[in-house]
Amino acid sequence: MTKKKISKKRAELLAELEHVIGSNCYNGNIQNWGPGGAYYGEGRTFRYPLTTVDQNGEKRKAYSPARTLSPEVLSTGYYAFGANRLHIITALDEVLRHLEEKHGLKL
């Protein structure tokens, strides 16, 4: 599959959508302890880091990278799950293209 270049405006939208998804991770095994040893219960939500690859092939993980990345670098964004990767920016772009082509979404 050939990657299409994405515009700056589309990249900003993809970054916003990625931030929503990445901010909805939850781990029920995390123990929450507050000041003075107060137990706040189990489970915690957290922001999953987005890994990108720059022009030099260097990988970078960030929690809020969207506003500082070029569309080309942002388009490399993925979530690393052990040996697996979820190419979240590519997937979100495919969702937008599907909505544009099949449902008349205008961006």
C-alpha cells in the first residue's frame, strides 16, 4: 500500500484523534496510593505513548507529540505492544478516508 502525503490540517486532526485514543488506556492492576499511605483503590487510566520515527530513523516516544511533529513524522506514529505495533495514525487516516468515501464526510 502506498502512503499518501497528508496535509498539515489533516495531520492536526489525526493528532487530535490519536490523543483521544491514547488517553483512554486503563490498567486495573495498578494500585493507587495517596498521601499518608491512603489507599485509593485499584486501577488507573493513563496516556499511552506514541512512538514516531524521524527522518534519521531515530525512534522517539512521547505523550503529547502531535503539535510539534511534521505531518511526515506524525504519519509514522504507532503504539508499541511488546513485539507488536498498532499503526494508529495510519489506521485513523484510513477511518477518515472511509468516512469521506462511503459516508460523505467533508474535511
